[in-house]
Amino acid sequence: VRMLAGVITSMGIPTGSAGVAATIGGFLPGEVATLSALTSHGKTAISLFMALKIAISGKAVYMISLEMSMEQLYGRILLSLTNISPENLRQHGLTAAEIEVVKTLNETKLKELPLYIDYIASARTEDIRSKVKLARKRNQCDLLVLDYINQMDMGGGSDETLATSLGNAMKKIKDLAVEENIPALVLAQMNREIDKRTDNSKHKLSDLRDSGVLEQASDIVMFINRPELQGKVKDNNGESLVGVGFITVLKTRNGSTGITQFRYNNTMTRISA
């Protein structure tokens, strides 16, 4: 953080979410932020929302997907930037008017948007390292987004546990972030222990799957919670929780923690935070 003309500003890359930014300040070079959620609770959607916002601000975002294809992610980008029908895009085919919207978007906003996406099935840390270094040389990576680390080919020996292999992979991502002087946003799976607790909206760092190594290597740890997916449609004051989610920052090295709210549509393609 620095003072500029009497105003406090962050030296990091903006997070794309005002609430998260108010808590952590921004994504700082050399730091790794881990974003975790249960399966289908919105890890990719939230990270893509942040990536788009950051790219629109002028920072180059390099996203490596180990799960969703480039076509699927491109579809999500289209849905987030337009009023195209999700059903038409995924099932029925676009209307003539929607096709024109896509053409215009491709020739204007998307053409200049510094968002670069690579789909790499069963990626190893060596693959990620070489891809990021190449993207850096091309000025295409001010921020790395990795979706998601549990899908990596750990390449561990027979004497290594999954947790050990995951830890080694995370440490190499951290080393890469430091070496290239960029922040990294790493998505990670949660374990199911939260389902066994009576208050499953209160996260713990141990909710990270194979948590110890990820927690130690991460400078920031965030969790996504969508109460309606866990059967809670109203809060304690009787207010609706449908379409309402929360990002909980449980760890910020040399920073603060807190909870921020976001809203989403039923396909998780339009998000406001």
C-alpha cells in the first residue's frame, strides 16, 4: 500500500471485487492467493469474474484451465458480457440477433481484452512454468490464474502421498510467482468435512482439501459459500439468500480477514461483487 496525493492506494493488482479488495488490498507480486469451494459452488465462475474485471482494467491475465475447455470458458465470457440466452448457447443455438452481438463483441471488446486462456489437460508444474514464462515474455501475464490445482498431474513417486505431491506442486507455483514477480490466484477443492458441521457457513482453514500444505504456501486463503446450495434460503433475519453468495477471507499474510457478499444469476454467469 502507498500514499498517492493524499489517497491510500494498493500497489497490487485489483481483485475485481470491491469487497475482497477492501479486505486484502489487492493481489501482490510474488504472492499466491488460494480460492476454494465445494464442487460446483463457483470456483471457476468467481475466478473468471475476477479475471475479466482485472483484464478490463488493463492488466494482462493468463488463465490456465485444467478442467474446462477454452470453448466452455469462452461461452461463460460471452454470457457474462451480454444478454445472450444460456439455453440458446448451450442447447438450441443462437438467434440471428445473438450472433450479431457475438460478432460485434469479438471485433471490439474481446479483440483488445488482455485475457489469455490455455487449456492444458493433466498439466504438470513443468508445463505451467514454461507456459507462464512464455506468456511473460509476450507481456501476457501480469496475473496467473490456475483452475485448479487438484487437477494437476502431480507426478509423485510411489513413496509420496497425495498431500505431499500437492504441497510440492504448490511450492513450485509459489516459487514461480516470486521468480516472475507476479501474483497467482490458485483454485483448490474443499474437503467434505464442512457438510458434517451444524454451521456449514463458517469455514476453517482445515476445510482445504489436503489442507496443511496449501495453507502454508498460500499468502491469502479465500472460501466461497453459497448458502442456498446447502439448503439455507433465508438468513437469521428472514432475508432471502437465493442468488446470494459470500467470499470469506480467512488468511492474509500481513493483512486482514473478513467476509464480503456477491450476487449471481441462476446459471452463475452474471456476478456482481
